[in-house]
Amino acid sequence: MTLTNEPPSSPPSSPFSTPLDTLLDRVEKDMAEDLVPAEIFNNEDVFRAEMERIFTNTWVFVAHESEIPEAGDFVQRRIGLDPVIVTRDGKGGVNVLSNYCRHRGTQVCQTDAGNTRFFTCPYHGWTYANDGRLIGTPLRQRAYGEPLDPDLWSLKRAPKVENRKGFVFASLSADVPDLEEWLGGGGWMLDLITQLHPDGMRVAGPPERYVVNGDWKTAAENFAGDIYHLPTLHFSVQEVDMLQGVQGSCEIGRTYEFENGHTFAGHAWTKAVHPGFTLWGYPDEYKEKFDLSGLDEAQRFVVDHQPPTVGTLFPNLSYIRMFSPVPGGPPAVMTSFRQWQPVAPGKLELWNWQFVWNFQDEESARHDYVSGQYYFGSAGLFEQDDTVAWEGVARAGASPWMRKEELKFNYQQSRTSPVDSTPDPDWTGPGVHRNTGYGEHVQFNFLRQWLKAMRGEARTDAATTEGTQA
């Protein structure tokens, strides 16, 4: 993987530049100094462009196959602002369909999940099979005289859909690389998270959903690997004796930057706890069931010594796995995948899935689920801390005073820090690995991809992960 140290050049604004062009010019210039304009986290023009330039032009996670195991199963999801139906048809195929009737645009699916062979529009009754094909129009002989051509009038289908080891991704553009190429090192990391057992993982229930008055990018870059906030924002968890040692989080932090803005961060648990604290601290009865033979040497090193705690697959799918003490019961290891669904400028809907292993019995799965909700549910100890803080970012981004001041957020941590945050020269895995939680490199890896996508420059070449922060 080729890395570059040069920041992108900033083209001068022309007399005909739009306000968005001017703002993106400023973003590009400021990012060369490891600064980010606050305004991008709550701006109408930015939001509209994100929906058109990012969410319709890249791979977006839409469902896990365990949510639609049987023929006829469906879930309703979103890609950006567009509602889509993810279905399992009678032949076992997975379809991602637009939820807009081709007659007048009314949503043909009005429920979050279920099982059906047909979707019938409540407005005029046009009916579609669960693979999206138009199969019926009421009063056809009188209304149209002849059957409508289903090749012309079926539900729109996502041009690309791929099921990668249970994770279903879709793209609203055909002009995207193969999913495996797009994920790159992010897929390498996803494998060591979800493929420790040949039977894989499943969702433990439908996603919990709640609205947060924060920008989707704030949540995504936080889960990209913002370890620096743990000692302050989450110190209350230590005060109530749920977890200890949060003050040393950055010292044992380890970060991973991959191409296309995919980023992860973990902790050196065998160094911080004890040499036997491998595989996220899973109990021995779990470790005995895991099969690590499919992992390469670097993956095995990661899961044994510094496994990823959090991560973000660009644009809006994030993950967290952590050892979780539970009041009144044995500790658990919770796994959550969460999606930051954009709603409006400065507003997102948080979708939170708890994942468990397919080999788990009902009791152990429920225990891990409860652990995940205890820490990262809508009333979770960590979740309440995070979401309140994120709302402040959006308020600053919309502040008339701060816009007048052209407020910039400081990402300059590694410029003067005495901590060595340069890439690990001994790393043999993909991307860039750093042996510290200081530096804000992972957040910038995400934001650089955001800027490339907003400029229409997003591509699958090697990640620009260094910038001026090395």
C-alpha cells in the first residue's frame, strides 16, 4: 500500500463558486493544517451534498442475513434518506428495492419487518412481488387496456448488492468497485471480528432506534477511534466501579487506518491486564469453540494482543466490542454494530444491533445482549455520555457567532505531542498501524475520505493516511 505525505492542493475559488464549493475549499485548506471547520457538522448545503455525493455513490450496509433467514422475510432500511426494502425472495436471493411505488411514489411497505410474497401500494393498489417485479394493477382492463411492462414499471432495484459473510451491502450506483475491493483492510478487520467461529454471528434482535441531535459524521469519527475522550467523558463509569483504568486508555490504545476511510482502534489488553487476556477477554468456554486457523499471522496477533474495540466502515457503519462487567452476574463480551442514519443537518437516527455467536445458547446470548444494552443501548452508561457530547458539536456547527468567526476544530494533537504516533514499522497487516491512542489520525482518515467523496474524487487507490500528522 502506497502512502503519501502531501496534503491535497486546494484549488482557488472561482467567481462562480457556490457556497458549498467555497466551504469545501476552506475544508481542504484547513485540513492541511490539521483543522476542520465546525460548520460542516451542521450545514444544509453540506447535508444535501452528502446525500447525493456520498450515500448514492458508495457501498452502504443495509442488513444482516440473520434478519431475513426465510423466503418472504423482509426488513425496511435506509440508504441516506432513501427508504429501501431488503427482501429474501422465493429463490433465496437477497433484493434491495426502492420503497417508492412507480405510480405516484407512495411507500409500498409500511412496516419495519415481516414476511410476505407481495407489496401492495396503499394509494392505488399497484402490487409487486417480493423481488420487486410489478405483478398487478387494479382495474387494469379499464384503466390501461393492456398489461404494463414489468421491465419498465417494477420497483427500482439497487444496482449492486453483495452479501459478504452475512453482512448485506448495497450501492445505489453501478459505478462502484467490487465490495471486497472497496472494503480492503476494513474487510480484513471485519473477518477477525465476526469469523472466529465457522458458524459466524447473528443479530440478537431488531435494531434499537433513537434520534440524536448530532451529525452522523461526529458519531462515525468518534467510533473510528477517538480514544482520547474516554478518560474524561466516560470517567463516571470508573467512579461507579464498573470499569477501571480509563485514565490510561490512550497509553494502551492501538489504531488501524485502512483505505477508503475505514478505521479501527483497539487496546493492548495483554499488556494492560495480563498475558492471558486475549480475544477481548472472552471466557475460556468461548475460546475453546473459536477456530482461528483461517486468520493470517497479523490477524492472529491482533486478536491475541490488541483487538479492535471500535471501528467505522465508511460511511456510516460502526462497531464496538468490549469486556463488560454486568451487575448481579458474570462479565460478558458485548458486540454491537451500529449505523448512523442521517436525518437532517445536525440530526441522526442511531440504529443499534446487538450481535451474538450462532453457537451460543439462549441464556448466554441473552446475557451478552443485556450487557450490550446496559452499556450501549439508548439508556446505556456509555451511550448517554456520547450522545450528549455529540449534540454540542452540532450546536457549535450551526452557531451564527461561530460561523462568523469561522470556528475551526483542533485535530493537531500529534503536532507537538512527545508521544511517538508514527506508523509501526513492524506491522505486517494492511494499512497503517500505530502503537498509541494519541494523535487523531483515525478521525482524519475518515474525514479525508469524506472530503474526497464530497469533491467527487473518492476512489479505491491506496489510502492517504499520513497527511501532515505523521
